[in-house]
Amino acid sequence: MNKCPYRYYPTILVTLPTTRLVQSNLAVLIILWFSAPIYAQNIDVWLGTAKTGIYHSTLNIESGKLSNPTLASETSGAGFLAMHPNGQILYSTNRENDGSVTAFSIINSDPAKAPHLKQLQSIPTGDGGAACVAIDKLGKVLMSAQYRGGSTSTYRLKPNGDLLSRAANIGHGKGSGINAKRQASAHPHWVGTSPDNQYLLVPDLGTDQVFQYQLNTDSGEISLQSKISLPPGSGPRHMKFHPTGNYAFVLNELTLTITVFRYDQSSGRFQEIQNIETLPANLKDRHLNSAAEIRVHPNGKFVYSSNRGHDSISVFKFSPEKNKLEFVERESVRGSWPRNFNLEPSGKWLLAAGQHSNTLAVFEIDQDSGELTYARQIVNLPAPICVLFQNE
């Protein structure tokens, strides 16, 4: 399989004019056409669902048109996905064996047809179902966060991306107890690595902390480095870094806020510099609301977060000079319960998944303001809860 996530569909010239001058000019154009770089128009989109399995679609990066999703693999509990840097292995959470992580080979033998997945290895998490799965930047270690079990697990990988063995399973202890219903115990909700791949970061909704582990990519083992505190009752859920690696954004599910940190890559320390609401108080009180996903635009100028209940995406601009986020707008997702959304790698399009509406909607991103415009493109699939373009 081609490691590049883009796939190109060429145009076929079927008739040629007969005059010698036109033929000569056409010959030059054809030579230039085939000697120039060929840019892809369609990018693969992988979709994890709460019901039937993993789906595949394509996004046309010129028009924003989505193909109808097709089922690539029937599997139980494929709620979150990750991809190996080689582009050939896809990983997912799985309900099998009381909670597992599973590797799939991406089979694309016929470019004219949608790819499908072949299940490879599956390894139990050691602590129930996983809420998130991710991979380190070298493709050597897979990791998962167990929401109900309250732990973080890591798994060693073979050089080709195959699952080898579980390396660690570490519990997070007791919750903060600030929110009696949601924080009685630890609830790790996301896992990922720092920009330098030295640390594994795990926002824990139940403890109001981000667990920072030192990561050994050779053994897959992790050791606790520090616990980064969030405001009491925040419920940290997901976390993303600025492209420079100097800032981190933590989305807090319970208070619907974003906490901005300055990150010192030399020391691995985080310094809190801002808290900002994704929804104002008057909107929070009118809905059963919770924050779900956060993304940073590839150009680093904009940050996006989703609001379940209000069913919207909040847009912020980020200025390193001011060290803060500034609110831009909120855009309806044209669906219900946006548990997940993602930005196409070039930063032109945003895809928002409506878990309860069974929808995937496309929005065009204004490259100057960050504002979203509904592209009038929407497809249906059962309960989408993860949108993946490439290895993250």
C-alpha cells in the first residue's frame, strides 16, 4: 500500500485534435503534465463507531465532497482509532476479552475499490475497555487510557507495526471527588506524547490532573514524572500541542473550558497561562452540555473545540505574542452530540461527527480568520465517535 494517505484519480484524454500545430502544443502540455508532481485530490478518512465497526470514506480536498462511508471491518467497540507512521497498520479500541487494543492491516489491492481491514493481533488492556488509543511518534509504542478502570497501558510494537506485548498498566488512584457523580474515581480519557516524544500525557477527568509519564520507547515502560493540576472540578478530557511544541491546550469536559499551558521542552515543565470558556454561562445552563474534542490548526493560529448538547464547534484564534486564546465564533455541527471531529491535514476542511444523529458533516476553514462555513456536504453512518486521517 502507498504510505501517502492521499489517492489520485487521473483524467483520461480520449480525443486529440488533428492539426499539426495543436498536436505539437498538446505534446508539450502532455510532457509537462506527466513530468510535474501529481497532487492527490482524495484523502482517506477512517471512522470509528460505537456500533458496527470501522468505516472508510474519502474526502475530496478540492471540493470538500465526502464519499459514502463503507464498512471496512466489523468489530465491537472501535470507538477510537490510531495509525502507525508507516500508514499500513490501523489500531482501535475493542470490547473483546473485557477490553483490548487491536491491530488491523489496511488492504488496498484494488485502487478502484474502497480499502478494507484485516484483523491482526489483539491484546487485553489489563483493566477493561479503553477510551482512547494512540501511538508514539517513532511507531514503537502503542498506548491506551482506560476510563472506567482508571489506568494507562502501553504495548510494544514490532518494527512493522504488529502488536507484540503489553508493557505496562498503571492505575491512577482516587478521583478528586469535586463532582460527586463524575469524579469519585480516576477516569483517564486521552493519551498522547509530547512533541519531543519523551513524555506520555494522560488527562484524567476524575482526578483533575494530567499524568505525565517518562516514556521508554525501547521497552514500552513508563514511569510517573509529574501530575499537572487543573482547576478543581474541571474534568480534563483531551489535550493537544501547538505546532511549535511550546504550548499545550487541555479541554475540560465538565466546566467546558480550555486551559492553556506554556510548555518548556528542555525541562518538560508546564506553566498554566489561561483558562477560557468554550460556552458562556447562559448557554451552559440551557443544555446538558459537555466538552468533547479539541484540535489545533496546522498553521497554529486557530484552536477548535466541540460542545455536546449545544452541538457546536467553538473557534478561537491563538496568538503566541499575547499568550492567549481569543474567541472567534461558534458553528453548529448540523448534527447531534459531536463527540469527535478532525481537521484535514492541510487545514482546509473540518469534519464533525454527530454521534447521536449518525452524521459526518464537512466545513470549510477560512485560512485568515479560522471561521467555519458549512460546505453542504453530509453523509450518514451509525454513531461515529472517531475521525482519523493519518497517524496522529
